[in-house]
Amino acid sequence: MAIDDPVQGADSPRTTTEKPNAKKANGKKANDGKPAAPATTWGAVRPLVLRLHFYAGLLIAPLLLIAAVSGLLYSLSYQAEKIVYRQELRSPDSDRTAMLSQQVEAARAAHPDGEVTAVWPSSEDEESTRVLMTMPDSEESKSLAVFVDPHTAQIRGELDSYGSSGALPLRTWLSELHRHLHLGEPGRIYSETAASWLWVVALGGLALWIGRRRTSKRALLRPERGATGRRRTLGRHGSLGMWAAAGFLALSATGLTWSTYAGENIGAVQDQLGGATPVVSAELGSGEGAAGADGHEGHEGHGGDSGAGGDHEGMDIGFDNALTAARQAGLDGPVTVKPPAEGTAYVVAQRDNQFPLRLDSVSVDPGTGLILDELRFADYPLLAQLTRIGIDAHMGLTFGVVNQLLLAALALSLILIIVWGYRMWWQRRPTQDRKLGVGKPMARGAWRKVPLSVLLPLIAAAALAGWFVPLLGITLVAFLVLDVVLGAVARARAARAGTAAGG
């Protein structure tokens, strides 16, 4: 996220006492009559990368800063929830255990106008059971979570809940701040734009930092000792970016998977590669080959032959027996139990996102208690597994507290890198002429010095990336238009100044 234009100053490690050949430095003809060419391909591409990095850092960094600050707060919200909502989440330990159906009925009695959509049975001695209900005024993806003491079936409290992760009000508010600034769908453009550019500025900054001349390899990973001024700021900016680059790339990739525009393209490619997430079949009487919720076929060898919905039509084994059947099928640990609707079965799914993941699911015939279908996480397509793990890691779930601390460290690193980038921009201001001025970008026309064999693939790659990640393409075109306009204004001013001087 560097905003710095690395034009070499007096404190740059590239500066020497020798003066370069003026004609070669200006791109004019050398003594042999041929135009001077950069010694390497990187030497030709570097100014182009510098200019892109400058504009991306200058114009996109504010969006990245907002995403980093809100992401930092979100990463800490998991532990904050445990403290703020301890009354609802925890229950006094006891030797007694109420039936799960009794706990559900207690929630229904408290809210007779609500519809139970899922139940999170207590998986620890001092953990409350969570009954999720949709109310007449519930917003999309939100429900009312009623917390029930698993020992006495007494209501311990109720809170709004969001999404499959069961985010409570504090985490929900921070999540929506991070995703769309509480502006709804229009606000998601900010977060998708930030995710669309994060990988670009990370890779560009990484290339610029690795390609920089330095006196020792140590300076690649740690700031140079004894450096001062802009050179010290650049050392901090670059070395921290080097350490955090892989994390930024992962955040960008996983963030784009559920974005509005790029996410649709990613989903289409994933489907084409056979990596769509399968869903356990819950249809009664469907047998083998039943389609899941996303159009996937049923899992061969797991279809039920119990004649679900036949002689037992209208019967309901209840939550307790459905949970027992799932436990016998090997679903241990925390689970979610979804009640049957008309023509469907109970669905019991593991919800342990921490590695090693326990995310198997089964459907249970509400009339017989037999398993109709099984879906093991190990049977997911590899691409679907990686997508699920990546998204959960982005949300701070995969490795629990360690995952959340790592996200916080990445967010803090991004904040520091952006601040140091702006500081370099300020430190490069021409203090001799304009004390309130700021640094300028690399001179225009850098693309003309790039060999055609390199320039054409770069243009093709940029066009492909801009099509696949639409907000990246739109903003890149906006940058180019802005650059052209600024160039035209600068030439007009120079022409007027020349005319005035000549007159």
C-alpha cells in the first residue's frame, strides 16, 4: 500500500557519487546512435509498477484502512462476545439434563409466534442450548436466538443472531461495519474494491521490495539499522509488507469469494471445475440420486431404503431421537439440528469449524429415525474443501483464538503499512519549493519503455483480471482516465507558461 514514489533521494541506497550519462538517463540516443534500453526486463517494467503502486496506494489505501480497522475489531469480537453475553451463553453446571425437546418447547412457549429453524444443543456442561427462531419481523439471514439452560429448560436470555456462524449483536454490528459500513448492499462496493486491489498492491509492493538493491540480505526481512528519514520509513514499510504479503493475498482471495461481482465469477468457475459445495439430501422418499439444495446429485451408497414418508407419514420422532440417530452415525461434537418441513427430513450437521474440521451431516427420517443420506466433509471436492477452510479462516474460525490473533496481526500490519506509505509520500515533498507539497508519482510514459513482448502479455493479463474482478477493472480504467486528464492539464499549463515566457 505504498504511496511513496521511490524516486531516489539523497538517503536512497541506490545513490552513488557517480553521475549517470545524461543522454542515456533521458532516454536519448547514445554514442552508437541507438536508443538506450533498460539493462533488464525488470528495469523496464519497474517504473510502470511504481506508477500503478503509487496510484493504487494513494486512492485505494483509504478503503483498505477502513477494512483493516474494522477487520481488527471484528477479529477481537469472538472473545468479547464470551464476556459481554456470558449470561446467555453459559449455564450453571448440574447433574440434571432436560430433554432437548423440552428445551425447544420452552423457547416456543416464550415466542409462540416464532418458527424454530435450527437448534444448537449444548455440547459442554456449562454451555446453553441455542434455539434459533424466525419471527414475523426478522430480517434476511437474521433470527432470534433463545438461550435455554440444558439442565432445567429455563430461558436464560434471547439475542438477535446472524448467519450460520451465529454471530450475536456485537459481532454482527462489527461484521456489517466491515462488509458494508452499515450501508446495505451499496456499501459492499467499498469492501469488494478493497479486496480487489489488496492482492495487486501486495504483489506490486513485494516485487518492488525484492527487486530493490541492498547491501545485505538481512535488509530484505528487517529494516536497515541506522537508517533515517524516508529511508527508515521505507525499510519499515517494505520489510513488514514482506512478512505479511502471504496473509494479504489469502485475505484478498477469500474475501472475493463471497463478494457481489467477483464472487459470482468465482462461483461460476468453481462450479465448472466441479468444486461446488454439495448438500445432504433431505427429501423424503427420494432415495438415491436425489438432488441437493444446490443441484448436486445424492451421494451414492448413502440413500435410504426405509420408504420414508410411507407407512410412517405424519409421525415425528422428535429432536432427541433425531440427535441420537446422528450421534450413532458418528456425528460427535457441536452440531446443529434443523427440524423437518413438509416432505423433508431432520438435518443434523456438525458445526465444529476448528481444525481438524468436523463438518459431516446426515438427514434423519422423521417417521422412522433411520438415516436417509450422509455427507462427509472428507467427500467434498477438494476445491470445495479449500474454499470452506479459507472462508472460515478469513472469519477467524478455523484455528480458534490463534486464527483470531493472526487476523488481528494482519489487520494491524496493514494499518501500519498504509500509515508508513502516506508518511513516505509526505517525506518526499519538495520542501525547498512547496512546504505543504507532497511527493509526485513516477513520470508518465513508463509503458513506452517496456518491450512489446512483455507489454502485450501485461495488457492481456490486466484485461483478464479486470473482467474477472470487475471492480478492479473499473477502478483501473478510472485511474488511467484520471492520469490522462492530469497529464493534459499539466501540458496545458506548461504551454501557457511557455507562451507567457516567450511573450
